[in-house]
Amino acid sequence: MFTSKRKKVKKLADSEPQKSKYKKTMKRIFFNKKAILGAILLIIIALAAIFAPYVTVHDPIQQNVRNRLQPPSSEHWLGTDNFGRDIFSRIVYGGRISLRIGFISVGIAVLFGCSMGVLAGFYGGWVDNIIMRIVDIMLALPGFLLALAIISALGPGINNLMIAVGISYIPVFARLMRSAVLAVIEKDYVTAARALGGDDRQLIFKHIIPNSLSPIIVQATLAMAGSILSAAGLSFLGLGAQPPTPEWGFMIASARQFIRLSHYAVTFSGLAIVITVLSLNLVGDGLRDALDPKTLEHQ
């Protein structure tokens, strides 16, 4: 009876510092103006994309050549493109594609990159050497060129685009996760868990990974912004979304020859990319400030 009470008291005592740290982190996030602004913009973009059929009036794919290259009006808020399609509708529906590309490509990079980083940092030795040499080879090319090479081999299309962009970000997460694991593995609680007979799986999933996620969360937010930008660039080159898909980069590419007659498709599609990438970067910067252990120590 007394033993169970002691365990409960110890558990509560151990949880207090974690709750205090969590509260400080959340407080720093909510009082970070950049993070709040970025989150608001991102929520608006996400909600518009999710409820696109209710936000828009016109079909984003249906063509009407009679209304081609029209300026903004009460019927077409942002004008029409060279095929008479409503630009506002195409931008809103394009948000679905861009956000999906960002989430899935970063998910691929996090899954494979973090797995490689955990194995390299935890086991070291020849495992570390092999994985890091593979990462070095992938880093020999800039991320965009690596994605360009991969999608050139796979062929154009949204699915291949997500795979290519995801693979191009794997080295970043692999190196970051390896560094985080090397820092965590030297902590006293990991040494104690190992001394108490914990096997590799328990150490990795119970102690190593949960305490190495802070930099990964920040990098994932920033990488999502970069992946959307890379996807737009590849679609602009004709290697991503194919017609008549309403994707922002492809919209700029298809309307660039009419920029002198009607710049609206290029301007508003470019603004959509800028605002989305800016909002993700603001959120990422805010998370970095909130999760930085150096700044938390001074709280």
C-alpha cells in the first residue's frame, strides 16, 4: 500500500517539470506574433481548400473561350485565364493540391529520413558509415535538381512529383535526426534505461525518438514550405501537374505568354504561392523559437 502511494507521488513529481515545460512552450508559441500570423494565414488557406466547393461558384476546369482573359469583376473576382476559366476557383482548388503535395512529400521525407537518422545515430559504426555515405551522395546535388532528376526518370504527374520532392528532402531529415539522436543517447535517462535491461526497441521508441522530435517538427514545417515551392517550380517546367489540373505553378506556366494582355492569372497564382510559403515559414520560425532548448533554459 505504502509502495503504491510512493510510486504515485513519484510519478506526479516527475510529471510536474514536463507540464511546466509544456506550458512554457505553449506560452511562447501563443505570444509569438509571427507564429500566430502564420497560423492564421495557414488556417484560412487550409479551410478555403477543404471547403472549396462552398467557397467558389465556378467550375475550375470548365472552359468558356468567350470570357477568356477577362479582368476582375463581380462575376469573376480575380478574372479569367486564357481558356476563360475562373482564376479564383482554380487558385482555391489549387490550394488542395499544393497542401497535399506538401504534407505527403514531407511525410515521405520524415518517415525515411528519420528512420535512417535513428539507425545511424543509435548503432553507429559501419551502419552509420553506410547510411551517411548514402546521404552524402544525395546531398551532392541541390534538392531541386535531385527532385528534377528523379521526376524526369519517373515521368510527370502529381504522384511522381510528391515522391521526387519527398526523396529530395530525405538527406536533410536523416542528418538532423542523427544529430538529435547522438545528443539524446548520452543523457542519463537513456543510460539508466539501458542499465535496467531495456532492449534496443524500447530505447529507440520510448526514449530516443520522443526526445528527438523538437527539431524534426520545426524542420518539417519549413520543409513543407520548400516542398510546395519546389512542386510549383517543377509544375512550371511541365514535370508536375498536367492540364487541366488547377495547380499554382502550372497556372503560371500556362498563362505566362499572355502576361502583357492579362497578368491576373500569373499575379494571383504567384501571390498564392508567396502567401502559403510565407505562412509556413512564419509558423516554422515561431516553433523554432518556442522549442529551442537554449531559450527555454532562460525562462
